[in-house]
Amino acid sequence: MISARRYSPTNSYFFTWILRHSYGAYICRVYKAKGIGLEVFDRVKPPFILVGNHSTLLDPFLTNNFVPHPIHWVSSDGNMRSPIMRFLLIKLVGSIPKSKAIPDIETVNWMVEFIRKRKGVVGLYPEGQSSWNGDSLPVFGSTAKLIRLLKAPVILAHSRGAYMTKPRWSYFRREGRMEIEFSELFSPEMLKDMSVKDIDEKLKTAISHDDPAWAQARRIAFRHPRRAESLELALFACPACGALHSIASKNEQVFCRRCGFSAEYGEDGSFRLLGKGDSPTGFDFGIKPVSGELLFESLKTWDLWQKTYLEQRIARDFLVNPEQPIFSDERVSLLRGKRMDTMDLQGKGRLSLNSRYLLLRQPGGREVKIEVADIDGPGVLKWNFFEFYVGKTVYRARFDDKTASGYKYAMALEALAALRKAAGAKET
């Protein structure tokens, strides 16, 4: 069990200064990041809350470079499970750990501490995670309640071009440009007269952003010869033949290993059809046929379709055949731990998910089986660390193949949970 003292966030002003003027300055230069509206910091002084749209894994580092005060970021404790990262993020940077294993009240108490007592700056991303498809994710309603509670100024850091420069699913940075615009979203005076609902609506509007659409509207190209590689981290369903776990990528192209469907991923985040594939009957699951047309105008529309399609496929094919794997991958390590403790290896082998359980089958026949009904909070850390909880115990699936998608497992578990909920509602 971790004591409160072990994750008591502190902040080294000297280390923050070094980090801002070394790594922060470097990534802003290579990302061609521009700060807009920086004069807001001449008027608004700590304590304040900083919020932003979460477009890329490097958002906090990019934002830090433009804010003239140390920021205590609310961060997933999945980043803090090694002693070195725990010391770096909590003791030097002053990050506030958050996970399903740490009650919300503890995270809120630290935020209150930094705002009301230490007169500092707390940074958070109301979406809770960075986007896979470049469009904003839903905002947690608890953020509006927190803002209403603290009644501190709220600064918006609205980033544009960050996702297109370095999508969450990609290991390569593109040549392009990005900007972060700072503005005061709420003042203490405004908050006195606003309800939680009003705050939530304004926050959602402010955070909303579709990065590929922004790039296309401005005709900004984000160039890299291997710009489509690793798209299978985000895409798992073929729109031509309907196969799951058949998408692959190379250079600027994405294709289906089963039917041969292929498309080019453009420098503006759009898709251009290259080949329809050899599916004998074609495939139409509530979308336009591929014949001579752009199948999906963006990664967003493809992603939204595959989520709906996956749930329908599970309901149609996998619930009636519960032993049939929905997804599987070889050479997967399964680890287990608590909160920010170092995780213990449970085994390595073939990971598979069906409608009843998640199974790790190791060489020699040893198995680790976890009931799907016991799994909570599935998600992905960084590129493809698939994590989930069973009670307060956290599990992590670590793939040897860096293009193996943890996202598809998280989506399948969410679909299974939705189907169980719907079935339960029908019974009552």
C-alpha cells in the first residue's frame, strides 16, 4: 500500500526552469510551436487553473514552455510506476497523480492545496486522455464541478496542429506547424454567477477542436514519407471486407491484409482510395460502398464507424460463440500492480479476448484468465500499453510488436460492457 507521503507532489523551481529552457525549448523548436495570447499572463497571476484540449502525448511539455510559472499537471499514475519516473514527475515536476485506484477526493484535495494554500498553477486536460483520431473527446463533468468549487481564474491553452504534427498512434513527427493560443476562459467574478451546467457547456465549446479539419481548412501539409505507419494502432476494422484485426500500414499507405483494400493517408489527414480489395461481395455495414469514392473523409469518421461496427459484430457473432476470440496477439507480457507500485510480471505469451474472459496463454500451457465482467476502466497508456483494473489492482498488457493495438482491446471491452448494460436494462 502506498502512503500519502510517497505521492505528495512537490516542485523544484530550478528543475522546472532547466526543463523549460532545455527539453521544452527543443520540442517547441522542432514542432514549430508558436504561442499566441501570452499577454494574458501579464494580467492573470497565480493561483489559476490551466485547461486545454489534449491532442498529443507531448502537450504538457509544449504548454510548459509558454507559461511563465511552474504547472502542477494532473497526470495518470500509469506514468509513475517506475521509481525514476515517480521521483521525476512527483518530486521534481510536482505532478498530481490520478487513477481509478486513487479516490477522486485525494486528487481534488491536492488541487485545492495548490490553488488555495500554495497559490500555484494546476494544469489538467478535461478529456482525460489524448485523442486517437484528432477530434476532441467528451469532457468529464467533474471538471466543471471542480472549477466551480475552486473559483480561481481558468486559462485556456487551445492547441492547433499538435495532433497533425505527432498523432497519438505515430512514432514519427511530421514537418508542419502548430500553435497554442492562451486566453482567460473564466474569471472568479464570472464563476460566481455561473451554474455547473453553464460552466460545463462553455468548457466543452472551448475545448472542442478537430485538428485534421483545421489543417484541411487552412491547406496546411504535415509531411513525412512514413506518415501512415502504425495507423493500425488506431484502426482495427476493414471497411471493404469487414475483417477485424486485419489493418496494416507502410509508408504513406494503409491496407487490409485479408482483402487487399488500400488507401493513402494524406498530408492533411484525409484518405484517398487506392484499391477496393477483392472481397467477393463487397461490404456495406451502414456506410457508402467503396467503388470509386473516398470511403472515409477522415480518421475520425473511420474511427466512429469501427466502434459502432465492432459492437454490432460482437452482438451478432461473438456473444453467441463466447469461446471465439474477438482479438488476439502473440508475444504479450501481462503485468500486475497497485497504484504507482512497480508492476510484477504475470507471464508472457498469447493474449486473446472473447466475450467471457481475457486470456494469456503461455508456452507450456500455463494460463492467466480474467473474467470480462470483472474488468473496469480499460484504456491505453502512451502508444499501446493496454491497461485495465480488477478492483483496485491494475493490469498492463505490454506488446513486443510496437504496432499491436491496445486500443482495439479497450474498445471491445467497452462494447461488451455496453451490451451487458443494455441486456440488463431489458430484463428489468
